[in-house]
Amino acid sequence: MIMALGLIWFCAFVLTSLVFRRSGKPGLGAAGKEAFDTFKPLVIRLPCALLAAAFLIQIMPVEWVSNLIGRESGAWGIVIAAALGGFLPGGPVVTFPIAGVLQQSGAGLPQLVAMISGWSIFAINRLLTYEAPIMGWRFAALRNLSCVALPVLAGLGAELLLGFVHAP
């Protein structure tokens, strides 16, 4: 986590330098304003989502999660998690705290990879509100059917990679 944070700060420093060289202080001011405008909604949403996730941890039936998408649920758990991912509501501010709760409740990492992949590919709310109305049902069906195996493959790939990492 510290390495990822360091990488983010390094990228921010490099980009700041590039913007300053290209546009000077006005460019930095414009970038700062845009960053603040992006940050404003998160100030309210993220603490609420994290608090809701903390409450969810307290009421989550751990045995049910472990049986359904736990570390020992294997390929069926990956398939279930991939399908579940498509029905998760909202954006990343909601989805990742839910994933964190599921992880703390015993969900396996490959299953969570499949769930997040299913959410990013098949989000039902996005399908119904944007994709189908704008692109048409034929396109939406074609895209979703052509991608149906991807979250499961991602989960199986994660399981394979974990096997290499944990192998003696």
C-alpha cells in the first residue's frame, strides 16, 4: 500500500511539473480547481459508504458468505461472485466498500476479483440507464453476451496466480 501511495505521489509530482512547464501558474490553478471539483462529491459520499460498510460488517452472516463465495468455494464461488457483481448498485464509492466487507467476512480473493470484474463489465444499473437506451438492446445484448466469460476467467486467473504465489 505504501508503494502504491508513493507511485501516486510520484505521478502527481511529474504531472505537476509538466503542467507548470507547459502552462505555468494558471495551468496549476485550473488543475487544482478541477481536482477540487472532482473531490467535493466524494467528501460526502465516501465517509457515508465506509460507515455503511462498517455497519454491514457487523450484520453480515459470515458463514453464509464463506459458503457462497468463500476461499474454499472454488470455481462455483467464482461463477456466483461474477454474477453477483453485475447486480451491485452504484459506482466505486459503493462497490469497493461492499467488497471490503465481503473480504473481511471471508470471501476469497479470486471470488472478489470475479465480483469486481462482473460489476465493471455487467453493471445492471448502467445497462438499463445508459447502454441499452443509447446504444440499443441489440448492441447491449451483443456486448454482454460476448463478455460473459470474462469475469469468471479473471477469477480463475487470480486463483491460478495465487497458487503460484503461495506455492512452496
